[in-house]
Amino acid sequence: MTQEYSASSIKILEGLEAVRKRPAMYIGSTDVRGLHHLVWEVIDNSVDEALAGHCSLIQVTVTSENRIRVQDNGRGIPCDMHESGVSGVEVVMTKLHAGGKFDDNTYKVSAGLHGVGVSCVNALSSELVVHVARNGKLHRQRFVRGEAASPLEILGDTTERGTMVEFQPDGEIFETLVFERHTLASRLRDLAFLNPELNILFTDERLPEDDPLRQEKFHFPGGLEAYVEFLDRKRTCIHPKPIRISSESPIPVDIAMQYNDSYNEVVYSFVNNVHTTDGGTHETGFKAALTRVVNQYAQTKLGGKLKDLSIEGDDAREGLTAVVSVKLAEPQFEGQTKHKLGNSEVKSQV
Ligand code: 0RA
């Protein structure tokens, strides 16, 4: 590199060096899970643009060489010079924890669970190329193992807007470099159910041209209602439409639920689009409310006849399929894998 680095740039390089030294500290592991974590990290930035109301389409592609390309029609990463002496793109791509949020914090909620940012993906990629369409120009910059391998170049004029990130995970870091179509597709489908405005186009270029799974479009204007109907698509429901409960204040809460004729309980919960597989206060609040309401109703209807009737939570949820989604400015995630919501105020709010 011929470029001279300022003190702050040196710190930036040390930052990404730490990510390569201890990748598990940033993305959990270097196995197939960690590999997919890279994709979630990049997509989170595009979803953040969508949550801020600036992005309606996210295209995710697995190339025939097992690279990942994520393209959105958001505002694009700022390309002008940042105070640190490099472009906004380079700051986002090389500065640890900068994430996508070094502007005036227009982001109400962030999708990121670990929120380590796209710079970690860059650090753990043998090559990453970013294209940004912004202010009428198409820009491009290339990175190798987290370091700029070209300046931010202007390729030409454009009327488009948005960001495209293509990366090759580093074989020196990851135990496997093969992405799982099903893992990617189901997360993208979830994101589309949780964000009804969003269009997600998923392409797996490893599949033959005529394979119907090569390209899937995920767009569900019905939101969580559509999600519950999807989850129950092979079951027989005992009432025609899912029950829908939504509220914007004090926090955005969105619930859809439907009973079917099975004995299974399926309750999925999300916080800021993150699947809380270990539940937490939002899920506890929902279950407590449901048990209480069912008991109250039973007492009103049958109270005289069944004085000591008490319906347990498990009974109230027999044959229930439900999705609970909340959006929080400052989620506290708990547990070993950070998949459990801890904010105590959320229980009563839900
Ligand atoms: C920083 C500031 C702004 C947008 C972004 C980053 C941004 C990052 C990514 C990563 C993937 N897609 C993205 N889209 C946007 C705000 C820019 C503004 O205020 O116009």
C-alpha cells in the first residue's frame, strides 16, 4: 500500500485483525453456522434500510462458485469523504462496529442480533466487492481479507439507488464454504413474512436453469397472518382466519394465531426480526395473556357448572399455531446463544 495511514486508520486495521484472529468471538463459530452468519449480517443492513422506509427490494444470490451477493434498493452507503479521511463506504467496510449506522440514527430498531456489522464479513472474506449507486453515480470498491484492494472508483452514471455486496468467505477461516439453500431460503421467507412491505428475491445459481427452486420470490402482504397460514398449510384449521392482534404503542406488537385439529403447539417469537428460539418476556407475556383470557371466558360461560375449572397453559395452547413479533429500540438478549428476550417491561405490554 502506497497510501499513508492516519492514526485512526491504523486502529481500524487492528480492529479487523482481531476479527480474523478470533472470528468465533464475532460470529459465534467458524462452522456452517458461522458461515451463514455472514449472510445474515449483510442482509441485516439491507433490512435496516427497509425498516427505515428506504428499501423495498432485496435480492440475494448464491453464485455458481458459492459466493453470496446481496443487492438492495436502499439509499446506498454514503460515498463522500468521512472525517477519518476515507470514504463512507470504506468506513462501513473496514471499521469495526460502525455497522451501517454512523449517520444521525434514523434507525429506530436494528435487525442485528450480534450487530457486529458488515466490516466483520469483510474481514472474514478472501474477497469482497461493494457497488453503491448513489447521487447519480455507480461506485465500486474491492477488498481482500478486510483491506482495501482498490480505491472507491466511479464506474459511471446511474439513475438507480442502492447497495450491492458480493463476498467470498475465506477458506483460511471457515471449515466449510458451501451455503445451504434451505437455510437461506427459510430465513429469507421469515423476513418477508415479518416485513410485509418487503420483496425478497432469492436465486441459487448452483441449481440448473429449469429447476423451479433456482429462483424464489418472497413477498407476503398478509404479514403474520400469512405466516400462520403458511405454518399450518398441511393442517386442518378449526376456524377460517387467523386471529390478528396488533398494537403500535407503547411498543410495536404484532400477533397472529390459529387453532388446528392437531395436538401440537407451535409458538414462534421474534424481536426486531430476530427469531428468539429460547422465547423470553414477549413470549411469556403472550402465553400468560392467552391462558388468562381462555380461563376468564370459560368461567363466564361455564362458571356455574364447573366451579373449580382451571385450564392450564398447555391446554390453552393445544393445537395452537402462533407468531409473536415485537420491535424494540434496546432489546436485551439473554442466554448462551442470545436467543431469549430479557426486557421485563415487554411481558405486560404484550
Ligand atoms: C450508512 C448510512 C446510511 C446508509 C447505510 C450506511 C447503508 C448501509 C448498507 C449496507 C447494505 N445496504 C446498505 N444501505 C445503506 C444512510 C445514508 C443516508 O442518510 O442517505
